[in-house]
Amino acid sequence: MPARRNTESKNEIFAIVSEKSINAKTQRCEEGKEVQDNKPSRPCVENKTVSRWIRPQIRELSAYPVPDAGGFIKLDAMENPYHWPQDKIEQWLALLRNAELNRYPDPHARRLSDRLREVMSVPADAAMLLGNGSDEIIQMIVMAVSGAGRSVLSVEPGFVMYRMIADFCNMDYIGVPLREDFSLDSEAVLAAIEQHQPAVVFLAYPNNPTGNLFNKTDMLRIIAAAPGVVVVDEAYHAFADDSFMPLLADHENLLLMRTVSKMGLAGLRLGMLAGAPQWLEQFDKVRLPYNINILTQLSAEFALQHAAMLDAQTQQIKQDRARLYTQMQALAGLTIFPSQANFILFRVPAGKAGSVFDELKTGGVLIKNMDKAGPLLRDCLRVTVGTAEENAVFLQTLAKINL
């Protein structure tokens, strides 16, 4: 399948719907009516003024959706389900009592960076850059390389923020479809690189939302062929058995991105980029000052001092992943895809994804419906590996659904 620009995607359909909505609301403003019919609202703001100043690409987007998970077994966001032991919580709280909240934090988070370098085995000659989650790092990279006629390239299905941030920065997005089995179509990617000459290529390893590791030889061919920078996103590195970290010194256009979110620290919003200093020096110029707050710096450094605790949780999740995978395979009507992450993607019979999602939710279990996330994910859902008890409830509820 050929690579697709974002202008040829479902955004076109959304753009038409959005424009009709804007026109309707503008007409109601001109008539002196409220924008939200039958609901109390503030005085109507002239939508033509908004349309004048907000870029059309932004008006056509939807904000990133985060469902309300209150009251549910939360298996939708690839989070570590485990808390810390009480003694570690008390030690952490004692540390925070001395935090100087009246002062700006270390702008370079040097102590935390040193700890991350040690725990993540970052090579000594590689530079590091921290972000408010990996999302901010993606944004810094794309902002730094953005320009007229430039593009971002990744695969589909892939992490949605690559496309969204390309849109934010007014860059073309080139999405190269994976094969039907979610493996990397390296020839198609190489052809798209040759045609579009992307400024940056993003490849997740393991991939989100499919959970598989791409062929490493194919990825090295892409790194060698790319005219710009290649970012390998290892957000789920803790659950995989491989990494590109040892190869950083061999490829000056290779950057490696990680996050602590999947290690049990999602609430801290901390991401890391490692690679050649000449690249990171430029990205640092668009980093907002003091982007890693004092509570994140102290908390993450403390947690990483107890990396063995986090590693034990990771090993438990990997064991539970294997058990959950086997148990899901025993259920009739499901196709279960292998995973090297902390989630499992599965396919239900045609047209059933919405009803399965709803029935699981009625049963108190919230997972992710991927059915509308592109043609290769049709009829697919994704479940995060939870605790043994959470996984059991998910399986029991799923088994009761008539497929």
C-alpha cells in the first residue's frame, strides 16, 4: 500500500464536518442566538474572528480524547497497575517535605539526568534532553525541523502523537501502512523516504498500538537511508528484550526516546531523548525553560534509586502478559496478536468491536477501542496488562460476551 499524506486521510472528512459546524455556528452568532442551543452559555463569540486567526489545520483537529475512568477497572492507557510499598511512600513523602517550591527547579535537571543515564544505560558520549513526557520531546523535535515543504514520516498504525504534532507544526505527515500482520514494510518505507525526503522519521520499538518489535535489520536500513533524523521510540523498552541504545554511537542521525511512564511513573510526565550532541543542542533551543518541575525531579530521582523495585513490577507484568495472552487464546472468536509491550491487541468478529467494548464497560472494565483508528485496526481492541485480579475480571467479563 502506498504511503499516505495526512491531507489524504480521515482529516479530510473531519474538515468537511468541522467547516459545516463552524458555518452553522457563525450563522447563529450573526442571528444573535446562542451557539449551544437549549443550553445556558456565555455571550456568543464571533466565530468569524476565531476562524480568521486560528489556522484551518488546528480548527479541523479534535483535542486528544481521555475518557473518564472513574469507577472502572482501568485497562485502557498502558499504565503500570502497581503502587509502591508503604515504606517507600513514607521515604518519598519525607523527601518532598524539603522541596523548595518557592524556587524554580534546576533548568537542566542534572541530578535526575545523571540517574537516568545510569539506569537507562545511556552511552557516556551521548547527550540527553528531558521533556514533560515523551510528547513534549516529539514536539520539540518537530518544531525544530519544521518548515515549508518538510514532512514527518512514520508507520500506520502507530503512535497518534506523531501525526498530531506534525499537524500542530504545519508539517506534512507521511503514514506508511504496515503489513497485514503489523510487520514493517521496509520497501514501502524506503520508497516513501526516497520520494518525500522527510526531515524526521519516527519508529516505535515495540510499536504502539500493535505491541510487536519490527525487524531490526529493516530498521537499520531505514536509518541509513533517511536524509534527516530517525527517532526510535522505546516507550515500552522495559517489556521488550531488545534496544537500539547500544547502537547510538554507530549512527549520528539516530536518536532514542524513552519515558518512565510505563515503568510505574506515568503521573510524573517524564520523557528522555538520547543521541548525538549536535542534534540535541538544537532541540534544546526550543525547549521551554524549567520544563521538568521540582516535584518530578525529586520523585523520579527517588524512584530510580529504587530501580530494583520498578524492575520487579516490570517482570511481574511480563509474566502476567504471557498468562493473559494464553488465556485469551483459549476464547473462541478472538485473534490475539503477540506483544512485547504491556498491552495486548486483539481482534473480534467483524462489526463486534463497539458492542464488545460497551459490554466490557458495562461490566466495569475499561479498555481501548481501536476499531476506528485505521483500516488495519478494524475490529480491534487493546487491553493493558493489569494486576492478576484485574486481568481475571477482564477475562471473565469477556468470556460472557456472545461473539
